[in-house]
Amino acid sequence: MVYPKRKLKKIQTRSVQYLKKDRADAASIVCAVQSCLKGKGPFSLHEPWFAGNELRYAEECIRENAVSYAAGRFASLFEEKISRYTGSPHVFLVVNGTAALHLALRLAGVEPGDEVLVPDLTFVATANAITYCQAMPHFVDCDERSLGVDPEKLETLFSGIARPTRKGCVNRKTGRTIRALLVMHTFGHPVDLDPIARLCRQYNIVLIEDAAEALGSFYKKRHVGRVGRLAVLSFNGNKVITTGGGGAVLTEDPKLAELGRHLSTTAKQPHPWSFFHDPIGYNYRMPNWNAALGCAQMEKLDFFLKQKRALAESYRRALADLSGVRFFSEPRYARSNYWLNTIVLERSDKTFRDELLKRFNACKIFARPAWTLMHKLPMYRKCPRADVSGAERLEASIINLPSSAFLGCGR
């Protein structure tokens, strides 16, 4: 049937009004989330869970007076456990995830004046680590399939500005060398690494994986951190497992691992008593005390992941019938750790997002938005950036829900 233009306009107007009315209201969404949470709260975004040998191992450190990096057995044991779990042949521990990022960038050859591509939607430490190298962050877009770097838009960017050379890739617009691409596995969900790695090889750019949030996440049945030349993990107090504070660098390259370990220990040459350092290094070592917690936490990692997936499934079912909002599920190529459980509003609407956040927090459900986009922070406003419209939509649409592992079993 063909309607006259006037009647068609009325039908379209009614359709829009119906769609607006049909969107689940904030109260319905909060109620659905509450149904997944046991007890009265408060429900923090992500808390650690000490459910094993943490106290026993900590007591051993005290009893043997072995709390520093150089003393005790736990630092090397923790590295071995991470290596076995991830499949990465070379792992060394550092004091936190930001230190891991800084060292990874140094090992990738990032020099003052270089550019490093980095997602606009990321935690500030990712961009900060680039500036520690006196390099320039160059912000790129993210997609809704992974919440990480968008491979298609990255290819478009490269075709417009990148000129590969034997010594590296030159940005034709700025004249700076694009030394590396630092991808992030956002909230524990792996980015689509294969097309990104292909582009990095084509344009002679080092790929680094920021897997700070992604211990226990797999890309095509392979643990994240195995595609890039280097990768980092974080064991901050809010991660899947924690050492209180801590991080690790992963690599397949034994020479990079040897150099990275040397730099992390103030670049001191081994000697029974002499203090000789070369080159400038960093005191980035993880203490044995922290590694002891990590060893105990690794013993429970599979259990934690099981509980987190159960919580994610509970959220997914509770929100499935609500319009206007969707639970973010792992990409089809991945098995995610669901570090943070994420809902995405179907319309980019900061007003509605903030109304939801206000209601959640009033109910002691301490939900949080995504990070402020990097290019909006005062120190990064003048940095180069590509079209980041996808990241802008995500920033206005994302809410992270309480995700502690023990919520999956109603502790």
C-alpha cells in the first residue's frame, strides 16, 4: 500500500513515539540487575577474593624474612605459573601494570618524538606510559564488536597517513615515526588481533597488547598476549587476581625478556658486591611478598573465572528481554574473562546513562561509566587523533556493573 506523504509522516511520528516509549526505563534496568545480586550490598565494582593460601604464603615470607624481590621463592614461582597458564615462554614481574606498559614501550624501541597509536577509549595509564617515553599518543577509534581498536577504521587511517620504511612507519602528516600500536583488551574482551597484526606487519609497526584486564581471556583458543611482540598484565587490587599491586611483561623474544628484566632491576650488572649499572634502569621489581599473594591467587584462577562467567550469564538473562539496552557478550572469536560486566545502551545518551548511574549508586550498586576519552583530558587535547566517533558513542553508552568473582556464587 502506498500512503500519501502527510499520512506517512503521521505513521512515522507515531512509530518514533512508540520506540521511545518502548525503551526500558531506568527503574526496570536497575531492578533486573538487582535480581542478580545476593544480599543487601553495598556492591563494589570489583573486589579481591582471598579464598586460598594467601595467609599461609604471607606468613612464610614473614617467617623467613623474605619480603623483597631478591629474597624467597615466590617471585620466580609466580612467573612460572603465569608462563604455564598463558603459554608465553618469557615472563618477568614488575611493581604495577603502568610500569609494565612503560617497559614494554621501551623494549619496543619507542623513542622521544615517536608516535604510538592507542585507543581513545582506554584507561589513562595506557596513554601516560607513552608520555613517560617522551613519545606522542595518537588516538584511534574503537568498535562495538570488541570495545577495542576497530581494525577497519585502523586500515583506513593507515592508508591515509602511513608510509612504511625499513626503519619504521612515517606519519606523512606529522613527519613523526609511528613506532608502535598499543591495543587494549577492554574490560577483558579481546580485540580482533589477526587483522590488526597483519596491518602492523604491512606498515612495519610494533604491536603491543595491553592485557592488563585480560588474564584468563583467550583469542581463538590462544591466551591473549601471544600475538603482539610484547604484552602486559596487571594484578592491581581490582583485577581478576591480585597481588595488591603488580604487573608483568610477556614476550616470545628471549633477548627482549633478558633486557626487560635487566632494566626493571635498576640495570645492575650481576656481581657479589659491586654496584655497576648500565644503562639507565628502573626500580620496577615486584617484591616477593606480593608475588606470594599472586601464587595463591593463581591456584584459584580457574575457579574465579568460572564464577565470573556464571555472574555474566545471570546478568545476560536478566537483561535479555529489556529494550534499549544490551549486555555486552564476548566476541564470537574469543573466550573472555568478563573482568567487568558491561551493559551498552542502544542509543548514545549520556543523560540516560547518568540517570542510570545515579539510580544504581543510590541502591548501593556501585556501577561506573567507561573512562573519559583520552582526547578529552587536558594533557592530551592537542594530541593527534583519527575519527573517533565510535569511541564517542561507546563512552556515552557504557555502564559497568559489579563484577567481583564471589558474586557469581552469592558469597
